[in-house]
Amino acid sequence: MLKIEKINQYYKQSHTLWDISLSCEKGKCTCLMGRNGVGKTTLGKVIMGLLPIANGNLVFDGKDITKLGAHERARIGIGFVPQGREIFSSLTVRENLEIGILANRHKIKKVPEKIYELFPVLKDMGGRKGGDLSGGQQQQLAIARAMCIDPLFLILDEPSEGIQPNIVQQIGSVIDYLTKEENITVLLVEQKLPFARKHGDYFYILERGSVAANGAIEELSDQVIKQYLSV
Ligand SMILES: Nc1ncnc2c1ncn2[C@@H]1O[C@H](COP(=O)(O)OP(=O)(O)O)[C@@H](O)[C@H]1O
Ligand SMILES: [Mg+2]
């Protein structure tokens, strides 16, 4: 579904991603893990086309997308939920979703009922300002907004970060629904091991901008965790 080959990325002189190769299988959840500052968010932005790379290739659904900008990548079905959510706090919940709909690949005009079924709270709070929602509700809104483009591939950057447990659980169920029912491919940036184990199929661990380990989620051994994940 997505295949990244030997990507290198720099912030000015600072070499941040080193020869990263990674692939995501269709309809599966791949967890991107690693400590703070190892390059997870940078890689997510590179896949979305929000940051340039020095070299390497990205192939999506058999097509080379290396030279496509973020808008074009959204149009072919790559969705992104940024770390820290970045919803529009002065717009209502409904307006936030309508902005997602503007970018819908099939030019639909209305927020699909399915999205409200997955996130009932957003229907109840349609008229509330985004900024008035709790952190967990804002995260749900950010995921719902990304789903409004009707993605084939969804990048979620630490969706469980700083969020109350019951909403984390709901977000986990949505990830399961997306992969298992809708066959959507998910790249989940995640630092919480139980959440990754519960919802992930594969893992990649980054360490200082390189892939340090990867495999099926069941192969995530205590030794690997100790070496790359525990603080
Ligand atoms: N806009 C930026 N300009 C320069 N350096 C950055 C920028 N964003 C992140 N970095 C640096 O790149 C490295 C990787 O950051 P990031 O991708 O945010 O890591 P993670 O998401 O794994 O915590 C860090 O050393 C960080 O300080
Ligand atoms: Mg990050």
C-alpha cells in the first residue's frame, strides 16, 4: 500500500531522517514507535508531503508520489491527524468537519452519517466551538475531520497523548473499525505500548532518525522495548 525507500530528510543542515525504508500493508495498522525526538512526527509529515526530502522514494498504491505536494497526496487518499490535533478552535465542530468535506475526494457535500455514528459526541456538540471541547473530544474531531476526505491511508500522530482513558479506548475502537471494516491502512505514531499492542499489526521503532527494529507486533520483545522504548 505504502512503500518508503531510503528516505533522507534535513531541517536545514540538520540530518534528521537517515535512509528510512518502511512499508505499510493494506488494511493493517503499522505502529511507528520510539522515544521523543527520534523523528516520528517528521516521518509522518514527510509521508503527507508537508516536508521536503533530500532523496529516497515514496510509492503509494503502486504509484510514485515522491514529487506530489500535500494537496495532491490528500486527493489520492492520504489523510493526516497531526500531533497536538490542530483543529480550528474558533470554528464550531460542524464547521471544522465541513472544512474536511471541502477536501473530500468524491466531492460530497455533507458530513457522512457514518462519521457521527463513530463519534456521536460530535453530533451532540455540532454547534460548540472547537476550542471549548475537551482534549479527547478535540482529538476525536481531528480524526473525524481527517476521515472527511475519505482516506485510503491515515496517519495518526500520537492520538492517545494526554487523553483520558475512556476516550483513548474509543479512539482505539475507531482504529480497529477503519482497518478491519473499511480496509483503510493506518500508520499510528504511538508511544504507549499497550495501545500499540492492542491495535497494531506491525511495528517500526525509530532511534535517532533510523529504523532500529521492525516486525509483526507480536515480535515486539521485552528486550527491544527495554533498548528503544523505555526511558
Ligand atoms: N521544524 C523543525 N526544525 C528543526 N528541527 C526540528 C523541527 N521539528 C523537529 N525538529 C527536530 O527533529 C528531530 C525529530 O523531531 P520529531 O520528528 O518531532 O520527533 P518525534 O515526533 O519522534 O518526537 C528532533 O531532534 C527535533 O528537535
Ligand atoms: Mg512527535
